[in-house]
Amino acid sequence: EIVLTQSPATLSLSPGERATLSCRASQSVQMYLAWYQQKPGQAPRLLIYDGSRRATGIPARFSGSWSGTDYTLTISSLEPEDFAVYYCQQLSNWPSFGPGTKLDV
Amino acid sequence: QITLKESGPTLVKPTQTLSLTCTFSGFSLNTRGVGVGWIRQPPGKAPEWLALIYWDDDKRYSSSLQPRISISKDAANNRVGLTMTNMDPVDTATYFCAYRPPYLSRFVFDSWGHGILVTVSS
């Protein structure tokens, strides 16, 4: 079973700042990792898949990268609507989600 | 425009069987590569993937829940069902169905329903 660890649990930033969210996998998932954004009372929204590909309609300020088993979601300049919970998801035979990072003001 | 909507009971008793339906529009489950999945999320916790069914009736299940869950499709009526047996209070969660397009990696869902909160309590 592949376990995902996300850090930090909470990230406090202000609009206009750069956000860097981390996700570490317990073993290699290669490029098969996705990122989702979730706001209260809403379903998760796909942001990034295959490690670095932006989903349809996702602004260019969101980017994904990885090195080995460490994955990073970067938001280059935070907009007010970006404050939410972010989950990573590994896409192996038994997909799983990380515990999430709450991005707040 | 793709839409999905979950329906079913919002309250079930322990040991009962839960049956949920996902009704969708904007795509066809007869299209090669298309899939529909179920994901649940306990209050305040991370999502948990449950099951996925493909256009060709191939089915995938969470290894931990496989003995208890079953997914089915009615492509002609744009519906996907999920059945979960022997419900327990720890199964209390919002249950989502979601669309997996053919051009994305498996288990990646880019359209979701609003979800249905299912509470397990006597």
C-alpha cells in the first residue's frame, strides 16, 4: 500500500504570495500523481494530473513538479479564491489520497 | 456540459446494505475509455476511492473494501450504481460519483457530483 504524506498540514499566506505544497509518496508512483482543490461544501476539483499537466480550465498560476517520490504543487501568486484544502492522489492500482494541506489566510 | 448527481438514502442502520445511484449527462458510458467512479469522504477527512467501472464493464475496487462493495452500470439510462453491504457507523461519509475521461490516466476524475451525505446510525 502506497502512503502519501502532505506537508505542511496548514499553510498561512496572503494574496499575492507564492504557495508551495508538498506530497511525499512511500514508494515510487512515477508521474502518476494528481492534485485536487476542495472548498467547504464542494466536491474536489482536479488541478493537476500526471505530476505536471494542468487540467482543463486551470489557471497557469498552478503548476506541478516532482523529483523521485517528492511532489510539489506551486501556486505562483495567490488569489483570494485559492484558499482551500489541497489533496494529492496517487494513481497506482489502488489509488489513495493524502491527508491534505489547508491553505488559509 | 458534464453533470453527475448522486441519489439514495441519507440514513441507514448498522448492518444494512447501502445502494446509491449516480445519474449523469454530457457523456456516454458506451464511449471507449470512459469510466465512472465512486469516492467517499468522511466528515473532516481526506477522500477515499471506492470503485471504478469502465465503458467495457471492467471493474476496479478498493482492496480494503472489495468484499463489501459492488459497482454496476446502466449505460442506456446513464446510470451507475454502488452497493455496500454491512454498513457501520465508520462508513458515515459524503459519497461522490465522478467522471473519468478517456484521455486521462486511470483513477483521475475531472468532473464530480455534489455528493450525498450518508449517515449510519441506529
